[in-house]
Amino acid sequence: MNGIGKTILLVDDDRQILESLKVILESEGYAVETAESGEEAVTKNKSNVFDAAFLDIRLPGMQGTELLAALHKESPGW
């Protein structure tokens, strides 16, 4: 698979998981942005266009399901 030109948002409060997934996805050609909280992900979504997002369900301050709804509201075409 060739991810060239595709950007992925990774959201997890575990920095080690974020870094591991980022390395794997970047080695496949994807551009990767990371966020350690739902609030950070919402902020990044306002200034970037993502092709996909991987969300942790349990996040500090905002659950992954709440984040999914917020991302969808901001970018309904996802």
C-alpha cells in the first residue's frame, strides 16, 4: 500500500503508542499528525485536512466517541 499524499490523525494519550504508530505509518508513505487529547485533535482538525483518523476511546477530558462527533461536526465529509 502506498500512502503518499494521504494524511492521518492519530489520537491517543499514550505517547509510546502514538510514536510507534507514527513510525509505522510514515514508513508506508503517510503524513501523520498526532494529538494526546481530544481538545488537541479538534484544534488540529480546524487547521488541517485529514484523510483518516485513529482515535483512542478513552481520552482525558473527552471520550473518543465525543471526539468523533466533534470531528464529524467540523468536517462532515469525513
